[in-house]
Amino acid sequence: MRKIILVGMLGISFGGTDPIICSATWYNMHGAKTASGERMHRDSLTAAYNSKPFGTKLEVTNVENLKVCTVRVTDRMGKESRGKIDLSYAAFGRIANHGQGRIRVRIREI
């Protein structure tokens, strides 16, 4: 079992899409319209991410504590945000303490 977890954390995949390691932050623009046209809600499990289509479900794992959350892409980030993901307030809270602000995560499309 340990080998499977370790291999997964190194980014090796056995089917599906290869995981990506990047930094994650959280944002809370409650009520604002997202790039997909949906309204942002702080309790939703959503994310802003540039390289996947709207509606894509992503499994986001905090590489430090291995906590996992599934989010749906509903928004975009600025072009300078390459290699990052912004999680909704609720999604970030499932895998980390909001006070951390920025964490390292593994993202895998599901």
C-alpha cells in the first residue's frame, strides 16, 4: 500500500490523465459571476483553472497531508497564473487550513 501512495505522489499514473503538481490558493468572490456564467458560492466545491474545459471534475490532493477534494472547473485565472489553481473557500477548507493561503497540490482529472 505504501508503494502505491508514494508512486502516486511522484506523479506516475496507471491510466486516465497524468497528475499535475502545482500550487493552490483559495478565493471567495461569493455571488460574483464566474467565467462559465455561474454564480460563485463560497460553499461550492469549485475551482478556477486555465487548462481544462468548464465542467471538468478534478481530484485535488494536498501533497503534505494527503487530504483529497473533488472540484468542478467553473472559472478561469489570469494568464500569469500558469501552474496554479484557485479553489473555492469550501474546497480549500477540505484539504487545508485557510490561514495557509497557498499549498502544494496534485491535480488529476476524473
